[in-house]
Amino acid sequence: MLAAAYIPWGFFVVGYRIAYPYDLPAIFFCASGLLAIVANRYWALAALIAIGTLNKETMAWLIPAYCFYQPRDARFARETLWRTAALAAIFGVAYETPRLWASMWEFGRPIWLAAQTSTEGPDGCAVSFAKLNALEFLRIERGTALQNVYWPLSLHLPAFLRFRHLPAEWRRLYWAAPFYLIPLFLWGNLVELRLFNEMIPLGAIGAAWILSRSYAGQSAAR
């Protein structure tokens, strides 16, 4: 129910930003990927990353999520690194292959696509996404607080406030979140709420865990 309450905001039009049909399946792929991580289904996760990346590149979030979720036992360190590297390679192939094919079809030569770090500012000069995002985060110049990064982040507020009460494995998933959010800040746009859809499953489960435990504690006290 928490996830369903937040999903529509990822499809709001804010300024010139819109949502696309592939944004909704991306939530399914991400939620299924987190389930595969928790259930220790590595090959299912690899398949979800391969297929999901063909739909939307934000499936990259599942790679650090897998790495951080694994036990901290030294016995698993080398295997975890190799498996994480394999997931990154699968993502890279799934991301670049259709784009290389499209560039060959359109331009007659392969073009490797990288991230865009800047855009055209109001004065016509290039301005970095990092600067635009910092200003938007502080000023909320486009839309309202409900059409800004603050709204999708609010889903994670219960988990942030009672972080130590989360299961250890779920806390490790949150430690992986900066590896997704920092690239968004540098190369994305904070008013594109659809970019945060992939974090909805994590936030919904974290909030549900904290709220259910709080309710159970209050009921026991009575």
C-alpha cells in the first residue's frame, strides 16, 4: 500500500520533464531484483538486471545493493567481488549493445554513450547538473515540495529516524543507496521524480517494518 501511494508521483509532469512507459516496468524489475537479493537467487538477479537494463538503465542500483547485502564474512569477500563484477559486466553489455546497434543503424558507425554532466542554462551557457540540482534542492524553484525530491525521500523517513531498528541486512541495502543517488545528483535531474521510482520498494519495506514494529510495541504496552 505504501508503494502504491508513492508510485503516481513518479509520473507527474514537472516543468518540461515527463514520465515514459518504461518507468512502470522498472519498478517491477527493481522490486523483483531486491527479492532475488534477499532470497539469495543470484542467477535470477543476473537475469533481471540483463532484461531490466534493456528497459531502463537505472537497474544499475541493484548492483551495489547486491554487494552490500552480502555477509561481511571474509570467506565471502572474494566471491562477492567477482559476482558483483559479473553483474556490472552484464549491465554494461545490456546497456551498450542496443545503443551501439542503434548508432550503427543511424550513423553507420558505433558510438559509445556516456553520461551527460551538463545542460544548457537560462543564459545559453553550459551549466552542470550538480549545480542545478543543488539549487533545486535548496530553492524548490520548479513545482512544489510534493513535486520535488523531498516527496520520494519522505517514504524513507521512518527508516532514517529509526535506522538502528532495521534488520542488519536491510541497513546494508541503505548503505548501498548513495551509489545510486550520487550519480543521479551528478548526471540526472532532481525534478525527474521517475528516477526515484526504483527506490520505492526499499523505502516501502523499510517504512512498513518500522511502522509495524512501532505499532506492535504500543499494543504490547497496553
